[in-house]
Amino acid sequence: MIVCHCAVVGDRAIAEAAAQGATTLSRVCASTGAGRDCGACVFSVRQILCEHVGSEADHGLFTTSAEVHRAAS
């Protein structure tokens, strides 16, 4: 399923980035190109990332609004 329509990034690419060590929203966005234009997808990207990495509490993946803003810019 396409998550980022601007960069045409799918859920599989996000899961693959997480599997290769991109454990934060900003790292996933940097490695896949998702979230760099309009930013509408960053919450979906974050959700997919959390599903593949585990719970936020277990891995310290507390995404701040500043990180979401930075990933979207």
C-alpha cells in the first residue's frame, strides 16, 4: 500500500527501512524519502514504524511534534 503519495513510498519500504535499522521517524523518512514534501503521511509512517519495531515504550520511540515537523520539511 502506498503511504507517501508525494514520493511513492509504500508500507513495505518503510518496514524494510525499519528492519535495516531506521528506528526513528526521521531516519525512516530520510532513508525512504517519505514525509519530505507535504508531510501528510508522517503519522502513517510512524504507525507502520512502531508496528515493525515494537512498542514505543520498549524502544524509546517517542516522536515529538518537532521531529514530525522536521521530517515533513
